[in-house]
Amino acid sequence: MSFGGAVSAMITSLKNNKRKRVSAFDKLERFQKENSDKLYFNKSTNKKELEKIRLQTIRGNTNRFIKNSIAFLIIFSLLLYIAFVFVNS
């Protein structure tokens, strides 16, 4: 299947202009070299602060759950209303 000069020239051009691909291993090695610092956490909180943070997250989660439940119920009731209106008409 020879296509002629134009197609072979295009294939040669594509081969010559192909970019050099970096392997995943090279990327990983470079990332490990750049980020060789160890993580450090300063543990300077006391039990009262931890309890306060825990209560805030629990309160926030319950508020989010209530809001999501209300939104779900409103949407579900609207869909049921629309379904009954179209079925009965």
C-alpha cells in the first residue's frame, strides 16, 4: 500500500516532529527529589481545643445533613406532584 510522495513526506514529518515523552518513572523520580522534605506537624493543641473543634464539625455536619434532607424532600415532593398532575390529566 504505497500512497505516494505526499503521504510518505507527511509520515516522515510527523515522525521527526514527535515530541520526546517523559516516562512516569522519570516524573516520579523528579517529584521525589523536589519534595524530599518531611512533613512536620506542631502538636500544640490541648484537649479543650480539640473538643471544641470536634463539636464544631459535628454541628456543621448535622446542619449540612438537615439542609440536604430538606432540599431532597422539596425536590421529591415537587416531582411527585408533577407526576400526579400529568397522570390525572
